[in-house]
Amino acid sequence: MSVWFAVSIIQKRNDVADVAWGLGFVLMAWVSFLFLKVSTIELIVNTLITVWGVRLAWHIYLRHIG
């Protein structure tokens, strides 16, 4: 996240860090899921986090390409 923050500062575009934030949330959710005890509830929550994070990143990306 620090690298993406630095890139956004250099490019003067906050959307770069915002897109990385959504995808970083997804990455951390699945890394913790894989290394911790697996249950059905955690799988459902991780799936919801994945949908939310990807949707957030995609929405911010589309909003700022125009």
C-alpha cells in the first residue's frame, strides 16, 4: 500500500491508491483466510469482501479514466 501511495503522490492521482486499497482489502482477506482456521462463515465473509473490494476498485477505476 505504501508503494501505491507513493505512486499516487508522484502521479498526483489519488484514484491509483484508491484502486489499490480495494484490491488490497481482498488480498488481505484471502491471505488471512488461507492461513487461519477455515469455516463456512469465513468463506462467506471472504466472498462478500471479495465482491465488495473488486466492485470498489472497478468503480473508482471507471470513474477516473474519463
